Amino acid sequence: MCGIAGIIGKNQDGEHLKKMLQVMKHRGPDATHTVSLQSDGFLGHNRLSIIDLNKRATQPIWDHTHRYCLVFNGEIYNYRALRSELLQLGHVFKTHSDSEVLVEAWMAWGTDSISRLIGMFAFAIWDDVQKRLTLVRDRLGEKPLYYSLIHNRQSQLLIFASELKGLIQHPDMKKKISSQALMHYLTFNYTQHHQSIFEHVLQLSPACYLQYDYLSNTSHIHCYWELSKFFQNKSTISYRSAQAQLNDLLHDAVQLQMFSDVPTGAFLSGGLDSSTLVSTMSRHTNDKVNTYSIGFREHSYDESQLSQKTAAHFSTVHYEKTISHLSTDTLEQCCSVFDEPFADTSLIPMYLLCELASNKVGVALSGDGGDEIFGGYRTYQADRYYQKIQYLPMFFKKCLLRGAHYLPTSFSKLSFDYQAKQFFNGVMLSPESAHLHWRKIFSPSHRALLCHEPISIDPAAHDLSFFDQVRDCHFLDQAMYVDVKTWLVDDILTKVDRISMAHSLEVRAPFLDYRIVEFAASLPVHYKIAGTQGKRLLRDSQRRYLPKHVLSHSKQGFNFPISTQLSHSLFEMAYDVTTSSQMATHFSIDYIKRLWIEHQNRLCDNGHRLFNLLCFGLWYQNYF
């Protein structure tokens, strides 16, 4: 895993690129190198050594004809098979790295090489003959890539970087908050994958590549993979055969991702996804697997006994850290790794988990993606109940909504009152809007009270457009597809990338091997969700490998007890940040104080809303 950056344009200063790389040093602490493209610009790379630790494998790297120059962040898991194929075609290699295989593959097959890659990646390739830069991002969006096309009187250039904090080091970048991005953040706790919190800064969308023609100063974006096709074209495979095929795919994905020149371990919550990976890893090695987990003193959030029991079952070398309370310094450290506002409370245990694992290993396998592709989230059950409740008369639904607001407020994990209020507010909406509503933080009415000026932007409009791409599918398939295109890339993978890279730890997600994702998408809905049981196929495929306590355990989620902490150890700092003069430039402080009063008096659990504002406030302090 690494950090990449580049500037394509005339009369550029290489010192600007060095500053961009310096603020991303955590992504690649082992080496930093740049290359001048003569008068055409610069490419740069921060290296985290995972494959071929020799200095000869440093980047930027040219192909053997010196036409193509590559900077690459990520891993190509099938690079050894590609290397063998290229050797047969006459290519010559000086290293054993996946980066050299990638640049030689580009020389052999051009953009067609992308479809051959199994991995997670964001890379840039400069064609020194055509004077063309190509930016590429992996299919699911595991690795980030920011860019900006700048047109002014002084220059016309393209700038790119792995992180926003790198991009804005260039003097031509201006930090102006995008109203659309801010509204999306307030609504969902994160910004969208095709834009950023700053105007004129974009992210390359997953499964896309951008080609920038330097001579004509034109750019075009192309999509090289369409997941919707696999949802639409359903397989007729039998349920028993599907179990066998899933196991084969998992075995291959895990085996590929276990390969590394540094120590490898796994995150283990004790749930179905992580236990499946640890079980598969144990069957692929004679060594004991290193596993890592986080526990909580607050009982409703703690799953440490489950992870300990699972670790003992597979005889892993298990490491665990228990969170009793959260200091303000730790929270500020957690939030500082994000270069855009981000407020998923699981960022806190994830930060501490990566910190724990990075002391022992350089690579950790994680179960991310299993819930989205196999239907594990509680929100899919909410979608089912939504369909049933639509048969009720409107006046009865309104009575249920009013009744939910009289439930006593609880700060426990997945509390009934919080879920009930969220659900019954959603049943008044369309099925598509209701699915997105389950995760909303500030509703339109809340945003109207919070923001100084009403903004007519619908933050969910882009997310809703993904439903149209699978309109003919079962609604639960639509929901899973939309989650892959939004929640997975914008929340889960953003969190994992920024936090793991802050600790120079490479986190790999076998469930996001595109072959598994395509396979899961092609399956009938009832293979994945049957009644109130999610991840049916995954669970049944693992019955011969996993202990009963894992198979019978219900989905819990990786959350943090933020509502309780905001009322105690974090209160003073959080209150000061959220009611500061800086926040007053964007929001109504009177309304924020009202949220605090409701929360402290347990009139309403405003923990997620207040944490949203706190994370924005901390981010704002760092960037302005």
C-alpha cells in the first residue's frame, strides 16, 4: 500500500509535488521517490513495502521500453499469474514486484489490462509518446484517488493524489467548501465518492479510468466494469452447487490475499464474516493465524467473549484491546486521519484495532463487504417490514409514528426506541427513499433548522439514481446494489483506507474479490436473504467449518457507544467544538444547543447528530 501524487502541466515546480507527498508520508513511510517528465510535469510515490522489499522495486517505475511510467497504490493479487503470461510474451523483469507486472501489462494490453487485474488499486500511468495520463481506480473503490483539472490564465494542468490533504498542498488549489457535499455529509455522515468536500476537487469513481490528453488539454472518463449486469442476469445454479462454488471462490481469494513478504494477520470480531476468513486462513497455513479484536466495557457493545471463543476454536494467536472510556486526545487523533468530514462512530474502534494490529503485522485481512453482497444488514429486514406495513391505512401508520416518539430514550447499542423512530419516520417515504432513510442523520427538517440558509439540494438524489440501474430486480437486490455503490465505498472503505494507512497497515478484503461480488450479485435473492435470516448462503456454506456459536450469532455491527461518551468524558470538549464561533459561520448555534439539552436530559438520543457536528468541527479546525 502506498501514496501516489502527480502534476501534469507546463513549467511546474517539483517542490510542490514533494510537499504533496510529505503530508501523505504515513501511506508509505519506507521510501519516497519522484520522477520528472521533462517539461510535462512530475510523478511521485510514497512506498509501503509489502511485496518484494528490495529497493529495486521502488516507484515511479518505467516499463522496459521507457515509454510508460507508473505510480501505483494497492495490490495486484494475481500478479504472479500475469507475470508468467507476460514472460511468455517476451517481457523482461528486473524485480519480483506487482508494480512492474502492472506497467508491463499496460505496455502489452493497454486499458484492456484493467479487466485482468484481481486486486485493490488506484494508479496513474504516463504515456511519454502520446503525452497522455491515465488514472485508474479499482472496481469497488477500495483505494482512493482525488484529482483536479485546473484552467486559469497562468496554467492548464491536472493534479492528482491518494488523499485530499496531499492535493491541496499545490498552490493552485483553493479550499472552498461545496454546499452539495456538506449537505450530503450532514445527511449521511460522509461525502460521495465522485466529489469531495471542496469545490473543483473530484474523486475518480470506482470501476472507472480517466484519460487526460496533455497536448489537447481534454479528458474523458470511461467505466470498465458494470456490477448491475450481474444483478440483472440471474444464475440458475442450485443452492447446493452455489455453496460449493462460494467455498472455492473464498479459498482462492484468501489464498491470493495471504501472500505477502511481511507478516499477515486478520481482524476477528467473532461474527460470521471475520470467522469465515480466519477459518479459511487456518486451512491454508501450518502456522497459527494472528488475530485482533476490540472489546468494550459497555456490555451492549461488547463482543470480546465471542471473538475469544472463536480464536480459541481456531487456535489463533489472539490480541485484544478493551475500550473503557475515550479521551479527547484519542478522539482528535482518530478524526485527524480523515481529510474530509467523516462521522461513522466505528472509526474509533477501527482506529484502535489498526493501531493494535500494526504493532505485529504489516497486512490484515478483514471481512468488509460480506454484509453488502450477501444481505447481512438489519436495514434489509427494515426494507422487508416496510413492504408489509404499506398495507396498513395511513392513519394507522401515523399513529405508530407518534407512538414511537413516546418510547423512553436509551443509549444502548441498537436500542429499540432509536430503531423504531428511524423506521416509522421512513415508512412515509417511497421504498427507495426509505432504504436510504434508515441511515440518515439529519433529515430535511433537521437541516432546515441547523443551516443558516435553506439549500434546495437533495443530498440523496445521486444515491437514488443507482436504483434506476437495477430497476427490474427484486427490491432487496436493488437495496444491496445501492449499498455497494454508496455505503460500502463512501463509508466502509473510506474508513478502512484512511485509518489503516494512518498506521501504515495494509488491510485486504477477500469478500471484495470481484469474482465473489459478481457471483453473489448473480444469485437469487432467497439464496442470500430468507425471511429474517441474512447471509443465508454464506452461513450454510460454512456449517462444516465454523462452530455453532458463530453460526447462531446475530448481526451486531462495529459501533461505538458515542451517545454515552458524549454525555460524560467527551461532553466538555464536544460542546465547546460544536458551539464555537467557527461553527456559527455555517450553523445555528441555538439549534445545536437545543440538541445538547435534549440529549443530556435523555429526551432524545442525539448522539449521532452531535457526533456528526463534532467531527465536522474538528475537521474544520484542522483545515481552516
